[in-house]
Amino acid sequence: MPQTVIPQLRMLHADTTLPFYLQGLGFSVDWEHRFEPGMPLFAQLTRDGQTLFLTEHAGDCQPGGAVYFKVEDVDAVYRAFSAAGVPVPQPPHDTDWGTREMLLLDPSGNRLRFATHRDAA
């Protein structure tokens, strides 16, 4: 089933947040929108079939959001992120509820959790 919900996260500064998602996490920009030059940026990004919105518009949402990404191999994702220089304060670990997860923060303080579910492997 295709993704039916697109999470939206607030970015404080596109000049630091976009490189984090693009070079660090391997997302690509699907499209960007500004009402006029110099106005806040709104962008759609996708990585491995998972899409999210990033917005500089203060009224859209607040920094400190969270997104949960289900991935096939969280350890492989961790190695890729680490090789790109992305700090991962909570590396992959097994949880009491049967998943293997890691947690990182984007430059705006949003929490990004990547998880592998054993029952889906």
C-alpha cells in the first residue's frame, strides 16, 4: 500500500536543515515552494518511498515534532548515516516491544526514529 499520510516538520533554517536531510540522510527533493523570493520555504522530500514535508512557515507547525520510519534494516541505515557524518545519539538497539530502533535529531530539534520490525522481516 502506498504511503497515505505525509508527516510535516518545522525547519528553522532551510540552509542547515535541507543539507542534513539530503546529504546526511539520503532524501531527495521532490519539489520546493516559496510564495516569493525570500519567503519561507516549503518542500517535499522522499527517501526509499517515504515522504515528508519540511516547512519554514512558523504557522504550519512547531519544532520538536517526531516521525517514525519503518525500514528493512536499521543497522544498514545507521551505517549509511554514520558514514555521512550524521550524529546518532541513540544507535540501533533492541526494544522490549520487539523492534530494533535508533533515534536522531534534525537541526531543528525534530526527533527521527528509524525502526525495523522483526515480524515484517
